[in-house]
Amino acid sequence: MLILGIESSCDETGVALVDASGGQTPRLLGDALHSQIEMHRAFGGVVPELASRDHIRRVLPLTDAALAQAGLPLSAVDAVAYTRGPGLAGALLVGSGVACALGFALGKPVIGVHHLEGHLLSPFLSADPPEFPFVALLVSGGHSQLMRVDGVGRYTLLGETIDDAAGEAFDKSAKLLGLGYPGGPALARLALQGDPLAYKFPRPLLHSGDLDFSFAGLKTAVLTQVKRLAHASLDGPATLHLADPLTPQQKADVAASVQAAIVEVLVKKSMAAVRQSGLRRLVVAGGVGANTLLREQLGAACAKAGVRVHYPELHLCTDNGAMIALAGGMRVQAGLVQLDAAEGQGYSFDVKPRWPLADLTMAS
């Protein structure tokens, strides 16, 4: 069963071909991705209209590239999966429209996939795939969630962010330091040159007794510290945008201290979730899952506790078509989607810009 996956929820256009034949581990046959980072960098963030227009330009050439890498024709595809949500409405409509057009032309079904489910299942394409059940730490740009995963479509929410997600804390802190877009990776790189103990930033909800996250207070503490340092440097009033008076070392120390605070919360909450669930397997997925410090500290904590930890390959941490094809294929394997009556068989390309993962679980 060959599934073509199309991802266009935000600022990456991804197309991939996955073999999800029953009774075997899914295999990635072809993968093509285009990032819009350079285009959006000039604006300091994603511009939805520009993102949508760029998806239109990229999606068909990327489809050709993924199929060429797999050495297979388009006619070999058994179904087309696309990101139905959540994401930017215009960007989602591009992927949905192309998927439905290809499905109609081929006479094949289309499968609308939840973007976060794609991230959640992406480690199944890694060299060390997990087994159900497991605890999952899902940390992407706008989401920080801990879930118990008993199978495809069988998800129990254990904890989630009540305000800013971890990715937002990285990005907003980076902006306060005057770093470029995307802020999270830039802050992580700068943190390598800093002292993580230089500034004592709060660890919100670390001792709350539950598994929820909160990072808005951390962002406020970073703002206060940056203004304090700028004020001392200028010997006068500081505004919100006076990161430049900070020395390179001060910026690096702030970056390292911010990263240390975020990672400590993610690690301790994840290990608490593992203990409370009684499971011995942890999966980390989403863009923040590529963070080196997070992987190091979570790996060490899991090794000490005798817990197996699984990550997607680094190139599958960010948004990509492979995870969408995989999720579509695994839903078919689990009997949640029948290819002769798949969602979208009528090719009415609807999207869900706001789509809680809990809704998907109830629908399953």
C-alpha cells in the first residue's frame, strides 16, 4: 500500500511516498521538502498569504521529486494523504486541493490527516521505532502536550500547555534578544556559547503536581532581565527593543539560561508522566524534539530510570510529508480508514485550521 503524503500547514511544503503495507514496518521510499524560512525571514515571521502562494509553486515539483526518488510513477499510488489541520487555512487549502485533484485524476481515495498525529507517529519511520503503548512528549511550535498512546487513534491527554508552548517560549525569547527568524534554532545555537547558570529563570508549574505546562511567565522573566541588562548598559531607560546594548556574552548567557529552564521543565514533566503511567517507553516528537540539550538530558534521565526513549530522525522533526503519509497509512492499517470509503472520497477538500487532537481521538 503506497501512500503519497502532502504537508502544507505552515511554512514547509513536504511531499513523500511511504509504503505502509500491512504486516510490515512502514518504509519511507521518497521524500522532498522545501522550507520557506528565507522568504519569511525578512518579515520576522510567517506571512500567511506568502506561505500559501509558495506552497502552490512548490507542491507539484516536490511531488515529482519524491516519486523520482522512489523510482515509481504517480499511477502506483494507492491513496493520497494530506494535512487537513490544524494550521493556516490558506496553506492547508493548497495541500488539500492538490491531494483531492490527484485523487480524482487517479481514481484513488484521499485521507485527511491531523498534523499533530503525524508528528506523534513520526518515530515509527526511525531506525529504532517504538512499540505501543508509550508516553509521548509532543513539542512543536504551538503545542506542548504529554499523552498516553495505546495505539493509532487511542490517545489520552495527560497534560498540556495552559498558555505559551515550549516552542513559543524559544521563539519569543529569541526575539527579545534580537535574534533572527526562526528564533528557536538561533537561540539554541547561541546557547552553546553561554552559561546556563548565569541567570535564574523560573520553571513554571515545575512543582504543580500535575502534568501541565506554562511558559508565559518565563517569557516575562526574560523580558525583565533583558531590560535590566540594557538599562545597566545604557545607564538610562530601556525600551522593549534594546537588546543591542547587551554584550555578545550577555546574550549567550541569557540564551543558555532560557534553554536550561525550558528543558528542565520538559524533562521533569516527561519523567513524571512516565512514572504515573507505569509505562517504560517514551516518544519525543515535534520540532523542539530536535533540540540537542533536550535529547541529552532526556536521554540521561531515561537511562537512569530504565526507560526506552525514541525520537524521529532529525530531518523528520520539522513539518514534512513523510509523517503525513505515515499517519494516513497507519490509520488504514489500524482499520480506522477504509480505502474504498476514505474521508475525502468525494474530493470535497475541507480543512480544519483549528482541530484539537482530542477530537480526533473521539472520532476514532
